[in-house]
Amino acid sequence: ERVPGSIGFPLDGMRVRLVNEEGKIVKRGTPGEIQVQGPNVFKEYWEKPESTKESYIDGWFKTGDIAVETEGRYRILGRNSVDIIKSGGHKISALEIEEVIRKNPIVKDCGVVGVPDQEWGEIVAAGIVLNESIETLPETFEPWLKGLLPNFQWPRKYLLLNELPRNVMGKVTKKELKNQFKKL
């Protein structure tokens, strides 16, 4: 049975674990980095022994993806490098916030990033592309969003854009979006 947002169960012969930043296995329901082990995991990067060494720990491949496991299923929260925002002790999934923001009918597209903050480490910032007939966020937008997200996930900064920065593959370049917030 398919579960929205879930990548499902590990394939036969695969071992999967979620670990925290110290490399300790996390409890069920706690976000952690996906590490995999099995016969179909590649052995090394071609002629890049240092990259291979950095990507493995004790025979486990470090994917760089952060996920949470519930009932044996895994749900990816994002890439550790760009999709996980560390704010006030919370690890926040930018992808989850984007999913909620996109449900608003005035929003054409959005990208969520963490931007540096003295007090919190990072704060949530949302770059939003509105539908063509709308020029500003209405007063009802923030209360609507706050009704759907816990307070630690609320964007503290917004940037209205004509379009999101994208790479040649069409994927939002979070680093460039972050830089646009730094220019504010």
C-alpha cells in the first residue's frame, strides 16, 4: 500500500539505519541521516578514494538524506546540506513547509531555506512566487499558514519573487535563494 510522502520499506537484502550527528542510531520517529548497507550499494567512487572514504563509515554508506521512520516506512525530510534547517534545537524540513505553502491557491511556487540568525542558529525563510494576478501576500496568508504548522516551522522572513532560482535541470538552487535573503 502506498503512503503519501513515504519512500516505503527497504529492499530485500538492504539494511537501513538512521543516525544522529554523533553517529548514534536514533529512536523511531526521530529524524536522522539515512545510512545503507547491502550488496547493491556501490563500493567506491571511480578514482576518488578520499570521496569514498568520506561517504562511508564502518561499511555503511552515508546518503546525506534526512528521514524519519514510522511503522517500518521511511519518509525523507530532505538533504542534510540544504533541506534541513537547524533552528533553536529543532531540525526542520524545508520540504514539509514548502508542501504546506504550495497548498495556498495564491501561491504558484515556493522555496524554503534556513538563513543565519544570532539567537536561533537559523530561521525559516520562504521565497514565494505568487500567481500572476496577485502582487502582495494578503493579511490572511500568515494566519492561514500558522494554523497548519507548529510555531518553530513558521517562516520568519518572506521574499516575493518573479521566479525561483533554478539550475539547468530545473531544480531550485537553495544556495542562491539563501543568498537572495542575505541581500535584504
